[in-house]
Amino acid sequence: MTDSRDIALKQLMDDFHASIDVDRRLFRVDIRGSIAYARGLVRIGVLTGEEGRTIEDALAEIEGEIASGAYALTRDLEDIHMAVEKRLIEKAGPVGGKLHTGRSRNDQIATDERLYLREVVDDIAGRIRGCQEALLALAERTVDVVFPGYTHLQQAQPIRFAHYALSLFFGLQRDRERLADCRKRINILPLGAGAMAGSAFPIDRAFLAEELGFDGLSPNSIDAVSDRDFIAEFLAVCTMLMIHISRACEDLVIWSSTEFGYITQHPRLATGSSIMPQKKNPDAAELLRGKAGRVVGDLVSLVTMLKGLPHAYNKDMQEDKEPLFDAIDTVTVALTVYTAIWETLEVREARVNRSMDDAMLATDLADFLTRCGVPFREGHGTVAALVDEAASRGCSLRDLPLALYQQYSEHFDEAVIGQLRFDDSTDMRALPGGTGRNSVLRQLEQARDILAGG
Ligand code: ARG
């Protein structure tokens, strides 16, 4: 009775705490860390050169066995560290059991995660860059596409479409900078911290850092095994990136709607409805918007897990991997799809032109009065009244008679009214960062410089 209860509880717990289904993807970095560690043990004489070589060779073979599936990572192996060690002892004999001298899974997992994330960060940075290239190319071909700029989703002021595309480019640049910054704190070696107080063997941590390509050593062993800030930071960077993607996708969803019709997305990135034959849904953009929610959830899940944990390692921390890997996978595919959207986007200029309300030129009229010496606030009121007048007559600003303009202000003349043009309006905004043609050309230049710099 007691025995069967005992067996059942063991089985229950083995299943419950096994993390190998999740952390198996760390096998390469785990083995890489172990090879460096074996060399470190040889340096301090814990392993003979011969033993070190036996262990290294066996580890290299194990990597191949796991990659090919020859060594199956089953749940009873608990986690990736135990799985590798078990196989090492099987292959190398009892000497394999020396590898863990002075090491704990606590400093081992922290090392693995940092090694893994460092590669991921470089990959994601490259993907963001690819997306910036697509946006830059789009901006280059849409400098002369005049488009309505919105605030509150109301037509506000005319812009050049390139100006919009570049706004996304510069947002992605900040994401890439944040990623590079967080990489600095990822690339610090925790190994040597042991369980939490530091290894009792004089392992040469600087040597390990050198072997594994880390830029520095964690300065405190308790901090080394407690710290998951680098994951939280990475998830926060991913969250901001996905929010950028999601907001732009919202623009695309709106602009591809029946009512707006400003853009067409590549038919392969839209899908039909199973019942309504006419539908072309902007699924790619919608799904990206949805995926952003997942990544926000990953961040929240990690920081909620960490909140209130005592120092140093606690088993709760094993739960850091699922949100981390989920965010990595989501962001990776999201960037590929998002890039494809910009590469294939088409702006329907005729349709855009028809939709542009010349009330968007109201600011320019007010600016004109201001240049004639009218205080801006007064000019603003005058033009607001003209806009109301046009609205009540059901016509556009351009169609109001000059005499009416002149009733509102003696400064108005034919030339001013005749010059109410959207592209001229954009070119009034010629200062750095504005939507004027030259200003946009300068931004293109800046964007190219950024990409040329890395
Ligand atoms: N599988 C564990 C994790 O991912 C490794 C560290 C376990 N440490 C321990 N003392 N049980 O967090």
C-alpha cells in the first residue's frame, strides 16, 4: 500500500517537474558550456588532460546523437542537464561523473540561457534590420505619394507616404538599439557561482568567459543565480517591438477596409472567407496584431513568476523558459511576415486622392493668416468658421467663393485660395523631421546611413 502510493507520488512528481520537453532546445549550448567547463577543470587539475579529452569527445558525440534523435530525450531524464550528464556517464564511464565538480545546475542553466539568448538576439536584430530595409525601399518609391495623415483617426494634415514608412523605420531602429543594449547585460558569465555561494574549486572564471565568448563575469554569485533580469529585459524589448508591429498592422487593417481602400496587400497575405466569396481579409496584419498580445503575456508571465521570489535559485524559475521561447518563436516569425507585408504593399493612389479632404489644408490657411500678422489663435478661429461654412454648404474649402473668404479676412486673395494643394502643404513642412519633400529626402539619407552603419 505504502509502496504503491510511493511509486505513484514519485511518478507524479517526475512528470510534474520534468522540463526536458521545453529545455531540450538548449542542448547545444548546454554541451558547449560543459566542454568549456571540462577544459576549466583540466586547468585546475580536477581532471587530467586525458580525462578532459574523453569527456569532450563524448560530449561532442552526444550533441550529434541528440541532433539526430539517436539519443531520445525522454521525460524521465528530467531536464537537459541531467540528460546530457546521464549519457556522458554511459559513454565515458565514471569519469563523466567528475564533470559536475564545483558546478550546480543553478549556474549551469543561467549560463545556458545566456548563451542561447545571445544568439537569438543577433538573429532577431538581423530580422529587424531586414524589415527596415523593406521599409526604406518602400519609402524610396513613395516620396511623391501624398497621403492623408491622421490624428484621432480623422484626416489631419497631408503627408508623403514615405514619411509614414520612415516613421516605422525609426521606431524599429530604437527596437534594435534596445536589443543591442540588452545584449550587453546578457553576455555576462554566471558560471562559477555554483549553487549560490560560489564554487569551492578555484575554477578560472576569466578562462571560461574567454572560452564561451562572454564579455565579463557576474560580480556576485548570489546575483548570478538569482538574476533573470536579462530575460525580463529581452521580453520587454520584444513587447515594445510587437506593439510597434501591432499598431502598424492596425493602420493596414483600416487602410485595407472597404471604406478606406487605400492599400492592397499581396493576395497571398490575405485570405478569403469560407462563406463570403468576395472577402479578402487582411489576415497577416490581423494575426500579427493578435500575436502582440501573446508576447505581452510572456513578459507579464515572467515578471509575475519572479515577483516575490526569495534569493537565490528557486524552482519557480524553471518556468522562465516557456515564455522566453514562446516570445522568441513569435517574434521571429512575426518579423518575417511583417517584412513580407511591406515588401509587397501597394498604395492605391487614385483611391487615396479621391478620399483626401481639403479641410486638411485648414492649418495652412491659418498659417497664411499668421504670416500676414494675424495672431495664430485668431486665424485658427477664422479658418474654423470657414470649414464649418463649407461643411454646411456641403462643398469643399476650395469651392467656397473668394468673396466669402474675404468676408472672414481681408488678407485672403485669389492666389492663396488657388494654391491650396496637398503637395504644397507637405512642402511647407521643410524643417528636419517634417513631411516636406526635401525633409523626407534627408530622412531617407539618415535611414541609409543607419543601415550602412550596421
Ligand atoms: N531545470 C532547471 C531549470 O530550468 C535547472 C536548474 C535546477 N536547479 C535545481 N536546483 N533544481 O531551472
